[in-house]
Amino acid sequence: MSYLLLVGLSLALLWGTQILFLNRFYENERINIAEKAADTMTEQFSQSEKLTPDNISDLTDIYDEIASSNELSYMLVDRDYRIIHENSKGIAHQFSRNEIDFLQTSANLKGGKYTTSAEGTAQDTKVVIICRILKNDNTDQGCYLIVNTLITPVKTTIYMLRKTTYLVTILMILISVIAALIMSKSLAKPIQNITESADKLAKGEYKTEFRGGKFAETKQLARTLNYASSEISKIDELQRDLIANVSHDLRTPLTMIKAYAEMIRDLSGDRKEKREEHLAIIIKETDRLAQLVNDILDLSKLENGRQPLNISSFDISSKLHDIMERYKEFTMANGYTIHCEDHPPVIVKCDIGKIEQVIYNLVNNAINYTGEDKQIYVSMETEDEFVKISIKDTGKGISEDNLHQIFEKYYRAEKTKREVVGTGLGLSIVRAVLKAHNFPFGVQSTPGKGTTFWFKIRRDKESICI
């Protein structure tokens, strides 16, 4: 409708300029042409020398050329009403002495310029008459210039234009309707399809496909919405997995807590050894619940940026050695071996508590997934601006297809024969902490040869200079 309205306005403008106002426009244009020619003639006279039989011929030649090119007739009249010169070719009006006297008087009263009109001898014609006082500053000579031009009616022209405009109007309307229908179908149909797909997306159909048609803008919109739909689908899937995994992790310890509490009530309440054993299990499962809740809260705060970083400088070599010492009792009791060489002091700048959490989570992950030899390798490399820490296990490794998902919540690439210790959020917390610090990190794995997790910590610039 907007396109057709624009075409309608264009046709109205065409009719108005070509038909309704053509006659008035033509008359005004002819008058303007005659007045400009008269002004040019007046200027030529003011620049000429004293009029003599020789130079009057040169001046009138110029006047004749101006009059011929503008379809005018003119005459030069002296102050005594005598005609000095006139071009008889195409003369539009024969002037009487009284008429000349009237024109001269009017020009004197109007400041040297006077324009009027009279009816022509032919029907519906008009004669435009212009009178100018000619003066020359070099001499006292002067005379009057009378210019006239015939304005013929343009009815025939208007009639022909009207017929052609009728034809143009009909063709324009037909073409415009067809073009509007094609354009609306090509543009509005994709938008309608996108709207319908968006309604499906709003109702939870995340696999809805958006199609943008042929226009670049609708194609881009469709691509953006398809990407948004894909991301929303992933988030929805992750949310469902999160709820399912959290529910499972909560249900298992709660079931055990309830079962052992009932056992204490019904069976072992008076038997100290059994009661202590059952209470120990309840405490262990309660700690597991508390750890799960703490991990969920920590991850939520890190991902939302609500947990500030307490940046400080410390020796990462000493901190890494302390952490490995804490694992000695566990490794000796369970047959694990953690290889970690001593390193010279290196000062880094970060949140010591968060980086400890990263190291613990990566080492625990390596313990859960290392091979039957139960070997874990922890190494540290010093670079110009960073310290690179790597934790390697000897497990089954991770396929390249699954490698990009390893940091997702609750993702486990392979099942293990051993019980996996943890809440399933360790690697997600690692990613969140390192992203909060803006530290590089990554994972490398070869199926059958184990997996290496690595991250870098920025060195303290002042310690580097020292």
C-alpha cells in the first residue's frame, strides 16, 4: 500500500505539472524570456557609443539575433515617437502613436521598465508588451525599446499530453500493482514466516528453523534467530541436565542419610561401634551435600561476576609444593603417585584462594580418570610473562569430538571403574576462575595416552624486573 501510494502521488504530480499548470507555466516562462531579452538589449545600448548610421547597424544586428533566438519582435523609438528601427519579421503587434505614447509614459512612471499584455488578433492569443527606456552614460542620447511576443494557446499540446498521460497512468498503475504484489510477497512472506517461527520458539520449540527469503536483511535476521534458537536450545538442555544431575546428587546422599538415621534409630542406637560407623557415614554424606551446594554457589557467583577477586602476590612454587604435600597421605593410602619436581621461586599475581581451588580440582580430576598405574604428573614452566602449570593423567583420554565439552557442567567423557569423587562441577569452576582472571587455559588429549590440563598465571611484573 505504501508503494502504491507513492506511485499515486507521482502520477498526481505528473498530471498537475503536465496538464493543469502547463498553460500558466508556459505563459510565465515566455514573459520571463522576453524580459530577460529586453534587459540584455538595454545593457547593450548602455555600452554602445554615440549612435551613428554606422554603429546603429551593428547594434540592431545584435538586437535582431537576440529577438530571433527568443522569438520576439521589437522596435526602437526616439523621444519624438519616431521609429528608429524595427524587425518586421514575426511582428506580433502593430502599434499606433497613442499606444507608443502610453508605453513611453508608463515606462517613465515605472522607473524605466513597464510590462503589459493585450489580446492578439488570432483567437485565444495574447501579446506580451515590454517597454524599456534606453540610456547611455557616454552621451545624452536615449530612446525607447518596445519588445513584444505572441503567446499562442497550448490547448493542442495539452490535449496530446493528456492522451499520453492517460496511457502512462494506466501502464504505471498496472506495473505498480504487479510490482507491489511481487515485492510484498518477496518481503512480507519471509517476515511472516519468521514471525510464525518466533511464536513456535516462544512456546519452547527450540529446533524451529528460520528462513529469511531472498533479501539480505531478512536472511541476516533469520541467521541471527537460528543462532539464538540454537543457543537457547543448548541452554535449555544444560538446564535440564543440571537439574537432573543436581537432583541425582542430592537424592543419593539424602537417601543414605535417611537410611542410616533409621538404622541408628531401629538397630544400632544402643551399639556404640555400629552407631559411630553409621554416624560417620551420615557426616560424610552431609559434607558431600555441603560441598555440592558450595560448588553450585561458587560457580554461580563466578559466572555472574558477583564474587570479587582478592589479588595478591605470592610464590607459586611454594604454594604448589604445599598442595602436593597435602595429597601425600591420600596417595600413600590409595596407591597413587603424584610426580611434581621442585622449582625455584616465581612470584605471581592472582587470587591465591581461587588458584588453589583450580589446582585442587585439576588434580582431583586427574586422580579420578588416571590409568590403572595411578600416575599423575604435575609440572610448571616459567615463561616471560606467565607461569604455565600442567596436570597430566595416564587414563583413556578424550576423543577430539568431546574435547570441547570437557568444561561443561556435569560432563564426563568416559566412565571409570573407580568411584568418581566430586560434584561434577570441578572443571566448570576451573574455567570460571581462569576466565575471571583472564588467564589462558586449555586441554590436550590423545585417546589411550591420557589427558593434560594446563593453565597460565601472570607473573608479577615487579618481581620480573627484580
